[in-house]
Amino acid sequence: MKKKYLYQHYTWPELGEAVARQPVVLLPIGSVEDHGHHLPLDVDNFLIWNICEKAAEKAENDILLMPLIPYGFEAHHMDFPGTINVGIEHLYHFVLDITRSLAHHGFQRILIADGHGSNMPILDLVARQTIVETGVSCAAFIWPALAAEVIKSLRESPIPGGMSHACELETSVYLYLDPNRVQMDKARCDMGQPPSSFIWLDLMQGSPVRYMDIWSAFSNSGTNGDPTLANKDKGEKIFNAAVDRLIELVHEFKSRSRKKPVDHHHYEADVSTRMSKSVRNDDSE
């Protein structure tokens, strides 16, 4: 069945016509990596796709959902079997080529929806470069940030560090979406990073100093956080909050006003010319 919100379900003439209504193009990206002993390798892909698709269903014609990019930057997770890594430069140029293509076809609003924390610095740069090169509006976000208030109200794990990876947060949402693939009997609290006033890992409260060690240097299981506190009810509330907030973001982003950039070099050149003429006139006197 054709779904009007899916980019890949359009023929090329239909997609050309879709440009006229200027939907926000939503580009999801995740990863394939270890998520403890209790969660599958597809956590980041599974969660971000479900959030984006549910939002696209509910937002009707305001979202055009791109196919998922399933791999991300994972160099620090490669000690765990199954992890697939895409290098920084490759990922940057790959995603940028996609946003360039969308801009070339006439789409003016692009949101990059991230499901994996270590992608974010790269995606931020992609969004910035897309704006500079093409002039279209482009931004990137990681999904837990959208549901921050609800997550805060439900959280039981320690702050900071309890919500980082394969944790209370990700495990809860996965339990809501597909409990049959979560092996809760294997879930273990794993918070092996040294205590610090400046450096920690937490999806909901980033540390003032960014430091990402090789994952196996501080986690034996691949988990960082406490998944034993996860449950389906938390997952449902967090998922619905993320979907609703994403729709709010799309509506705001679609109507966001933006002035044209102004190149002030011409003004400076005019000032320099006037000053030069003034100097010449003074010399002639």
C-alpha cells in the first residue's frame, strides 16, 4: 500500500509535484551497534524509525519521510561483535550528499533525525554546511531531547550517567514497541565510568567536557546506565511525547521565517572607496 508520507513511494513526476507543497523532509539516521546483552543491535535504527514514521502518519502532508540511513559513526564501539562503523569523513559527505540532492530538487526544509549520540557532532556540521552551500533550512536533533520533560518526570536512574546507552530510556521505549525482542532477564546495571565533576555520559544531561573513551574501557556489557529500571509504561509515555514534540517541531520549522543573508563586503568596499577619495582630496588641497 502506498504511503503518502514516504519519499520512496512516489514516482519521480509525483515527487516533483510534492515540492510545490513544501513538506518538511525528515531524514532519519541510526546505527548498528552493541546494546548490552538484553537489546538487539538495531536499537537506534528501530527507535528513530518508529518515532519518525508515527509522526509522519499523524502530520499528514507536513512530513515527507526519507529512507533510514542505518549506519553511523561507531569507531569506539568496535570491540563488541556486530558493530558496523562508518568513518567520520565518509558519514559527513554521505549525509551531505543527500541534503544537497534534496535542495537540488527544490525542497526548502530538511530535518535530520538522529537515533545515535555519536552521530550528532557530524550531523550538526552537515546541517550547517547544507545551509551555507544551498541556502535551504536544515537542522539536526537527537530524539530524546524532544521528550526531555516527560523523561525527566519518569526517570529513576542516577543523574548523571543512568541514561546513556541500552539504559532505562532506550530499554523502556523498546519494551513498548516490541517487548518480545527485549531479554530483560539479561539486563544489568553497568555504570563503569570514573566519577567526575566534568566528564560523564548521559543522553539527558551532557557533561561540560566532551570525552568519549573506547567503550570497552569502561563497559563490560556494552551497556552504560541502568536498564533494570525500564518498563513498558515509561516507554509508551516517552514514545508518545517524542512523536508529539516532533510534530510540533515540524510545524514550527515549516513556518519558520528566515531573512535573506546580507553580504556586507560591498558596504565595506564602498566605505573604503569613500575614505580613499577623501584622502586624495585632502592631499590635493
